[in-house]
Amino acid sequence: MDSYSFGLVNYSVLITMLLISSSIGLYFRFSGGRQKTNYEYLFANGQMSALPLAFSLMSSFMSAVTLLGVSAENYSYGTMFTIHNVAFGLVTPIISHLFVPVYFQLGVTSVYQYLEKRFGKIARLAGSVAFTTQMMLYMGVALYAPALALETITKLPKSYAILIVGFVCTFYSAIGGLKAIIFTDVFQSLLMYAAVFSVIFVAWIDKSSLAEIWQIANAHGRIEFNNIDFDPTVRHTWWGVILGGGITYLSVYAVNQGQIQRYMSSGKLETAQKAVWLNWPLVSLMSLSSSFAGLAIFSKYARCDPFTTCQIQRSDQLMPHYVIDTMAHIPGLPGLFVSGIFSAALSTVSAAMNSLAAVTLEDYVKPVYEKVKRRKFPDERSLCAKLVSVFYGLICIMLAFIADRWGGVLQASLTILGVVGGPTVGLFSLGMCFPHANEIGGVSGYIVSLLFTFWIGFADKPPPIKLKAFSDQCSHYEQYYNSTACLSNFLPREPSHEYFYIYRISYLWLSFIGCILCLFVGASVSLVVNFIKNNPNEKKDPNMFIPPISRYLKRQYTVCNERSAANLTSMAGLDGNLEMKKFYEFENKDGAHSNDAESRPCLK
């Protein structure tokens, strides 16, 4: 394995993938409207169909972090994490039928326009700044993951891989706009599936059956689906995975600018809803296959763990290490795997860059421009959006160079999504579901929940305890044991009970806690403010609420208006009779006034 060379064929496969991705960007740069307007560049002219949208939604969420991190998760900690697929199914109708219709009703360009309409400019600014911070950090992790894989397989330094992926992604995203991103996502999604299934297929051949892979994992304690412990410090339980995973899924698909842009690019609510439903099986297929790939890898290393023997230093290197170990003799297959990992990173980073460009223009540049210049922002030109995309691409590359300090890619990415995503879901849910909520309550709840989740999310936490690994059948790897890198894998760690209790809470609970805290504080403060102002029945635009509440408010307003109209008609008739009586009395008096307008009584 030390003498392994990636080879010309594998490099050719990888380069071909990068060229195809770039070519798609070039095609959309010089076709159609040539990306000259912001609407075409950021929203594909509202012409996208459901199937490519579904693939794009899936690939932008299931990044290289998923392919590497989920497989390593199942290898090292067991299968409890796969329960989050149940959460995906539970929240899909919530996204499709509650959240998405609101955006179409209001016709927003930036999802944070909703927050301004509902809670004011401060809420919009807070939401967009939090999103920008979240996505820049997440892009760094998403770009670091394939660089790690390429370094493991090809021995190419991570810095080269980061630069290659970063610049290719920036290139086709900047010139081709959302159309290029969506159609590139379709192509890259197929490569992602190919990469994962290649691992499963090789293990299947090695063990003769998929059942054997499952039995080996079960015999070594990797199969677990029944942990219903209510203790939030337990890393993965049904409650943590369902609640935390569900809120994280909502944060990505219900209130994330990148996904909302895709919904709006369809131009029709029905098309967007169809894409959400098609996305669910695509996401679950990728997640479950990545999970089984982890078990497939374990079937080979069950008695010779590469981490224990220090053949690898990070669990995220597990799948690339397996590829070298089992596919090196098959020309092109390692190249296909690396292409799949790269594709996963490209799709995620390109989606983030495009959404950040939209948020930057709509929430930062446009308001300042219109205030200073006192004229409308020139939406017909997309040059500014392209320059902003390039800027975020460079930021992403810089952050990827320090992402290795953030721990395992899966936990790091879910922590980043959770600390911002949970409070953001809470804020949008407060606005869409609680008519009494007001600006002070919404902003207060959001800030309090963000401070809490950032504090807990990035505090010093006890390291997770892996399931027992064995190395009794790999004596030929003894040369690794004396290395400095190997010794660092087994340094004594502080017992978990020495940590503050809140720091021991599982990372999956972050998003749920952030959401509930925002809702509780926001709703409570709103009640107090309404009580003080003595204005609890202020009318709100029904279109700003989820459909059931919107319909209820419209009925209430209709009844109220009908009653008001009836009262006004009744009062008008009464007043008219009284005035006419006064008029006739006035006309019959001696010395009646003339019919000049000035001399007639005022009929109100």
C-alpha cells in the first residue's frame, strides 16, 4: 500500500469529471439569457422542473461530509445514526405543505425578507448574518473533506486538493449561475451514488453476500436500533436523532437560503412541493447506502482496525483507506470514488456560494445602495452577483485550510448546522405559527438561543467513546505502533464526568434546544410586550403564516370586516334619517335659506 500510485487512468477519470462540471458552467454562460440578469443568475428564470431540482436539493445537503462521515460513524459507533432517516420522512410534509407555500405567497428573493416583513429590519439582519457565518464555516468543512480523501488515496497534499476543488467550483458557479449549479448537481449526484455503491459492491464480492457483512457487524456490536434512553448526554438515542435530526433537516430544507432559491427557481408552488417529496427518497438512499458502506468497510477490518494500528490518524480517512486497500488493482475505480467525493463537495460548496451571493446582494448591498444612491438597485445586471460568488469561493478555500482543527467532519458539520439552524428554525416557526409574536419577542428569542447554542456547541466537550475495535489479526502492521502519530491516538483523556453537565449534552440536541429556546423566549416576551402596549389584536398579513393559520386569520378578518361593514351601514342609515329630518325642518322654517351650497346644512 505504501507504494500505491493513483495512476494515469484514475487521474484521467478525475480530470474528466472536473472538465464536465466546468463545461456545464460554460454552456449556461453562453446559452439562454447568458446569465446577464440577477433573476436568471440566482433563480434560473423560474423555469426549473422537479426532478433536477430534487437531485440538486439532495446533493447540496449530502456533501462529501456525508460520504466520509456517515460511513465512519457507522463503523466506529454503530447504526443508531441511521434513525435520522425516520426524521426526514416526518418533516418532509411539514416543509412541503407548511413552509414552502409561505415563500411563494410572499414572493421573496432572500428568505430573510420574510423576517423583515414579519419582525422588522433587525431580525432580517440578524438572520442573514447568522446564515452567512454558518455557511462559510460549513463550506470550509465541506471542501476539507474531499481534500482529506485525495491526500489519503493519492498522497497529494491537502493544500493542492483544496485549491483544485475550490477554484473549479468557484469557476463554474460564478459564470453559470443557478442553472449550471443545478444541472451539475444532477451529474455529480450520479457520481456520488457510484462512489458509495462501489465500496459496497467490492465488499459484497469479498464476503460473498450482503448478509455476511451484516452478521459480522452484528457480532461486533455495530448493529443498534433500540436505544430509547432519555438521557441527553447519550450520544445517539431515538429522541436525540429524531428531534435533533428533524430540526437540522428543517434548518436545511425549510429556512435555508440555498434551498429556498431552488424552490423559487421552479416558478410554481406545485413543482417545488414535488421536488421536496422526490428529494426525500434520494436523500435516504444516499444516507442508508453510506451507512451500509461503513458496515461493509468494517467487514474487512473487524479484526484489524486501521485506526488502532495507526494506518490512519482520523476516522474520516477510513473510506479512502479502504479504497486503496481493495480497489487499487482495478484501473479507474479509485478515480471514480475520488470523483464522487469531489462531486459531493462541489455540489455543496457551489450551492452555498450562490445562496450567499443572493443574501449579500439582497440583505447587505441593495439596502445600502438604495439608501446612499437614493435610486433602485440595478437588478438587471449580474456582474455584482458573480463577483460576490468569487469572493465567497476564496473565503471558502481559506477556511478549508483550518478545518482540520474542528474534529471529525460529520460531527463538526452537524454542530455548525445545529448552532445556527436550530435558532433559525425557531425564529421562522415563531413568525409563521404565532400571530401574537412581535419584533421585540422574535429578536430576543433569536439572540438568546444563538448565544446559548454557540456557547454549548463550541465549548470543550468530552470526546465520544468509540465501540471496541480489534487488532489481533494484523501483526504485519507492527511497524506503525512506534510512530509519533500513532502514540497520539492513545493519549489519556479526561473522563467525561469531569466536564460540566451541559457540555456533555449530545451535539444532536443543539438544534432542538436552540429551536425550543427561541420559541419559548420569543413567545413569552411577545406576550409581555403586547400586554404592556395593550395592543394584542394588531392585524397581520395572513400570507406570512403557514396555510392553516393563514386560512383561519382570513376567515377571522372576513367575519370582522363583514361585521364592521354591517355596523357602518346601519350607522349610516340612522345618521342619514336624522340628517334628513333636520333638513326638512330647516326647509319649512320661516325665512328658509336659499338652496345655495353654502347655506345647506352639512350632511356627514
